[in-house]
Amino acid sequence: MNKQQRQAFLGVLISSALVLSFVGMLAAVVMPSLKVFAVCAAVSYVADLLLHSARSTTLDRLRDSRFGLTIRFIIRQFLLLGLCGAMADIDSFVIQMTAVGLLLLFALQLAYGALLKHVRKKRQELPFTTRGLDMESLGIRRMPHPFLMDKHVRKTLHLDVPLFAGALGTMATDNWRYVTYGGILSVSAAYLALLVLLPGARNALILPSTDEALDELNEQLAHYRPQVALYFTFAAISKDFMYQVNMWLESLESMDLRPIIVLRERATLRYLDATSVPVICVPKAEYLARVEMPELRVCLYPGNAGKNVHMLQRHDVKHVFIGHGDSDKAASSNRVSKVFDEIWVAGRAGRDRYERIKHAVRPEQIVEVGRPQLMTVNRWTGSVEHDTPTVIYAPTWEGWTDDACYTSVIPAGEKLIRELLSYKRPLRIIYKPHPLTGSRSPVAAAAHRRVIALLQEDNARRFGRKVLDSKTAARKLARIDKKLEQLQERGVRSKFPDLTEEERTVRIRKLREQAGALYWESLPQDAHHVVTERIPSLYDCFNHSDLLIGDMSSVVSDFVASRKPYAIFNLEGLPDDQFRNEQRTAYASYLLDTDCNGLETALDAMFSLDQDVMAPYREQLKEYLLGTDNPPSAYRFTKAANDLYRRGLRDFPLEYPERPEPPQQEYARQDYAQQAYPQQAAVQPEQPQFRQPHQPA
């Protein structure tokens, strides 16, 4: 039984004990039996604490079954009153004290929760949230201490324990002091908690007016003078979507222009990675319209969303769709992109995707800038680079509907892993699924869990508990994770309140580099890896692998930068020639069907360069998908932004004297030092002549 299965089994076991404890309390009221009731009540409290401390998914099922935390406490309190009535007279002292104590406690808990809700609601009425801008002059106070806010419902509900124990003690001994002192202790603790909360809540409610806040924001922006913005909004707020923004942060930071990030949902700010770029989050369109950025001439969009229109209406800004990865999915050549002034793609393949859609965009709208994120991907040496050959399986997710299901996890994931585990030579497997895998489809979620279980079972079989035990590297990794969590906290929770965003970003990235190196030491060298967190990164996994198996997604396009062998699932069962013609990323790939036919050929190519008939095609495909290596994509990305900014200035000159324009960037390599770079739309590289790859006879 693997770790995940043990956790699930433990959750079911604890929840069963919880439910049975309530049944036992009900039976004890009917009997009546004070001892049985006391034991069952104690079990219910302990089971509740264990479920919450383990963050068991069973809690969600209990809540969905109308047996959530608050309901459980109310039922337990009513059962206590029922037991008092069954064992004493209805007008006895113990019933009266218990009832009065529970009512007073309920009133104080209600007041505590209502005050916190009011504070949060008022803070949400602030027109914006920022990071990296000095807004101290607004005098916005911090929220109350996290201990008073985090999980406050659970904390205040447990204040009934002294009263509960006192009532049971009085019934057992007929001594009025137990219920009296227990009630006083419970009510006093709740009253004290409310008193402690009040000063912090009062300070948190001292807020500037909307006009004052927006005026100060505009003053800070006038001082910073942003020239290029990255704009992001998404209806489904989740950390799993923030990779679309986070992948562009370092590219923004390296620009000649002054960048700013504009978000629309407050929750997205929590999941935005550390960056030295200033950030503003403006939820309401009416407030965004009042944000003044007179020098802004370029706005970059990593995603297509309805709220993009609130920024697109700025007529003096050039709007650019940069996407979040090039692939052959429909989203990578959407007709909606016609609303943008330019579409930046990695290479000629991106241009061709749009040109295949008639009347979608004009050719001059498309600019090839490469993929700056791929600068860290190591190039293939022509042979297996690791002691144990490593295969990375990186499937995409199931998509928004079953009609466009691109993932191989459902039809072939489990079979692929079994084939790799039973291969004639030992292999190390890295499983790196899309962050959203299983988020929509229960079938995909189940297949995803089966894949993980197979890898964990094989690790346990080969290494025993060694693979699960905490080694020195694993302990260091845990310490780094804790330090990262502390560095990412801001406001009253922060242990580093005096750090600037630049200093915080440098520390976080340095720690992540250390964590990435330590990660590979935390397991035995030949152990399989299930990578579902941000460390190690996808590109780090590329550098530790010799062969990729994936689906039609931008992951495959990015992997082509390494020139290593790769295989793609042909899930629709199309003829090979037709599939390669329709999906250009498959041009240099080995193809697998849902029965994993073709896997042997791909593995042979990994082991022997002589068997790798696709090697020359991958070199050709790399330039087609991602552009040339010289000049580097970081240079082309920055140059495209500079050129578009100058066009924006020509079309909409500043209304006041401007500072010098960004300098023309000079590329350092000798073969490019003396030549000028024309507009990319005017001169395009020739499209490769795609012959259909074939196996030699």
C-alpha cells in the first residue's frame, strides 16, 4: 500500500470512527449512559482534530453530506442537552447552566465571525491591491494577527470543551461547581477572544476612500512610469492557472522597457510568483479605467479571457497576444486573436497555424520571438546522459470538454507505465502531468492516481522504505520549502517585512535553485519520480531525461529545444502521414497508439544514435517550431517589445516631454554585431520542406 492509499485509508478509518461516535452518543442518550456518552464525545473531538490536522479529503465529503464541522458541534451540544434531560429533572441546575452557557457561547462566536466577515468585506472594497509599489502614505493598517483569523470557526467552536466537560462532571458527581466553572471558562475565553480581536479589526477598518486610493496609485505610477504591461485575468481562480503568468516573469524583468503586471482577481496575487516587477490588482473595470499609465504603449496577454476587453479598450496601447506555450491545440491559433495588434509566436510553425485559419489574422500581425524560457534547456549530446536511462512521461490534461480530450492518461497512461516498468533494461521514469490533470474529469483523475500508484509501488518494491525515509537531502529540502513559504508570505504574516520585492525575489530564486539540486538527491538515483509541485521545474526534468513521451501540447514543442528523442500519442488513430501533416510537432516524433505500439522503436532511438532515424528531422523541426538559436530568443523578445513601443510612440506621442527612448539593443556575438535587424514581419525564414519521415527498409 503506497503513501497516498494509506492516507486515504486512514481518512476513511477516522471518519468512520467520527460517525460511529455520534451514533454512540445518541444511543447513550436513549439508554441513558453517562460513561458511554463521555467516551463517544471524547472520540468525536479527537477524530475531528485528526481529520483537520491531516487535511483529509474526507472532510469535503462530510461537508457535502450536510455533516460539516459546525453541524457536528451543534448536534453534539443538543445531544448533551438531551443527556442532561434524560438523567436529571428538566428544571435542574445542570440543564439551565448548560443551556445558558451554550447560548452565550453561540452569541459570542456569532459576533466574532460577523466582525471578521465585516472586516474582510470592507477590505475587499479597496479598489486595488499592489505589490512592489510604495503605498504607505495611504495609511492602510494591517489585518488582525493571523492566529485570530486563520481557521477561526474551528478555534471558536472548540471553546465549548470546558462547558461540555463541566456538564458531564456535574452529572457524574452532582457537584454544581463543575458545570458552573466550565461554563464561566468557555464564555470568558470566547469573550476574551472577541476583546483581543477588536483593536486589530478597528485598525483594519481605517481605510482611505476610493478616490484617495486611486489618486495615490496614480501618483505612484506617475513616478514609476510603466511602458509595458502584462495583463492577466481568469475566471477559474486557481494556482494551477498561474503558470501562464509565472513563465513570463523573468522575460519581463530583462526588458529594456519599464514593466508592470496588471491582474484582475485578488486571489491570483496570492499565487503570483516572486518578481521584481511592480504588480497592481484591480478587480473592477470602472476602477481599472481610472488607473493612469500615460507612457504605457505595449500590453502583453498570456491568455484569452472575456475581461481582456477592459484593457483592450485603451486605444493608445499596442496589444499583443503572447500565449502560454506553442502547440498544435486549437487554442494556439484562435480566431479571437484577431483583436490584437500583434501575435507573438515562437517560430514559423506558429505563423503557419494562424495562416491555415482563413481570415483569422493578417500576416503582418504575427511576429516570431522564440521562447525565452528555454534558454536553460540543455542540448542533446547524442547519447544517454545518465547512469540509468530516464524517460519523462508528460501528458497534457483532459481539456474543458470530452469532445477535445487531448490527454493520453485516460486511454494509455497505465499501460505505458506498465510497459516501461517491464522493459528489458532498467529505466527511471519521471511522471510530470499537466497541473490541471484530473481537475475536470473523474476518469482522468482516477487514471492519474493509478499511474502514481504504479510508480510508487515499484519504488517500494525495489528500495523498500529507503525511498520513503527522510534522508539528509530530504530534510534539507524540507527546510528550504519552509524558508520559501516564509519568504512568500507578505503583510502581517511575513517574517521578512523589511525585504524589498527585488531582494525577496533574489532569495526565493536562489533557494529554488538549491531545492532543485537537492530534490534529485532526496531519492535513490534509480528511483522513479512523480513531479506534481513546482520543484523541480519542467525544464529541470527535461535536463534529467533522455526521452520524452507526451501528447499534443506545448510541452512537446519546448522539449524539441533539447533535440532529444521524443514520442507522441496518436490518440485518434490517424494514419502516420496524416497525423504528422496535421500536427506539426509530431513531424520528428516517434508515434505511439493507445496500445503503446511504437514504444520499442522510441526506446531503441534513445539507446542508439544509429537507430534514431528522427535525429535530423528534430534539428529541422527545432528551427521551425522555436526559431533559430542566433540571435537568442531573449534578444528577439526584447527587440520585438522595443520596436512595438516605438511604433506606439509614433502613433500616440506623449503629451509631455519624454525621457530617451529605450536604446537599440546590440547583440554581442561577432556574426551579428555589425548587422541591423529588420522588422521581423518583413523578412521571414523559409518554411522547411516537410517530407514525411520514414523508417529505412
